[in-house]
Amino acid sequence: MNYLITPAIRVLREKKIEFEPHIFEYVEKGGTKHSSAILGVDEHSIIKTLIFETNEKKPLIVLMHGDRQVSAKNLARFLGVKSVAPAAPEKASKLTGYLVGGTSPFGVKTKIPIYAEKTIFDLERIFINGGKRGFLVAIAPQVLREVLTVEEIEVGIYEK
């Protein structure tokens, strides 16, 4: 099988998780629209790994559908903090060990709380970053619960 070996893949292998690798050409600012078009799958099933931080500079990861955005206001309310905002790319890379656009929730360098949009678990399978730009892995959403400590949230809003 020809795919990349990243910290994320090492974690999945170590936990004996079945996954299907998908390697494609990464396009700067292409996002989930690009990957869903290339893979021929619904953008809703592509899961973004987003790094946020609270007003107290505490980092957190949010897993969100590709066709939705995170409501920062709802997330802050859920967490009981004044505000949350996306972490700067340099800070996100330093915390996770991954480049922005290639961030996986698996094999993250720093222990960070992980929150997943509740409806992700309703899907049959999801496509999530394998730890490198242009590299997604298809897995059952339940894998997120099996491998990670995930708290379910409802903070997704449809884009535009």
C-alpha cells in the first residue's frame, strides 16, 4: 500500500484502525471544496481539524464538517470563556507538529482538548487529514471516539 507515514498514520496503525488513504494534489486555499471535488465525495463528509484558542490563550481542536463553519460565539459560550479565535498558523503548527492544511487530530504533538461536531458521528464514513497537505484518510467516525478523547459539541453553522 502506497501512502505517507506521518504521526497520524503511526497512531492509526498502532491502534489497528482500518483506514483508506487518499493522496491528491494540494491546492493552497483549496480547502474542503477542492478535496471533495477531487475525491468525488460530499463536502459534508470531509472533516476539518481546526485549531482555536480562548481569550486566555488556551488551545483546543475542533473537528467540523467541510461545508460548515464554527460559530466562535457558540463555542465560547459552550466552553464558558469570553471568546475564542482561530490560532495563528505558526502557533497551530507548533502545538500540533503539523503544517496548516495538513493538520490531523491523530498524533498531535501537544495534548489539547478535542471537540467534535455532534453530527459527524451520524455519517457512515468520514475523510479526515492524515497528517500532510493533500492526504486524507477515510475512516468510520466512531474511530474518533475510539482513538481520541473527544467531547461532542453543536457549534457548526452553514457557510454563506
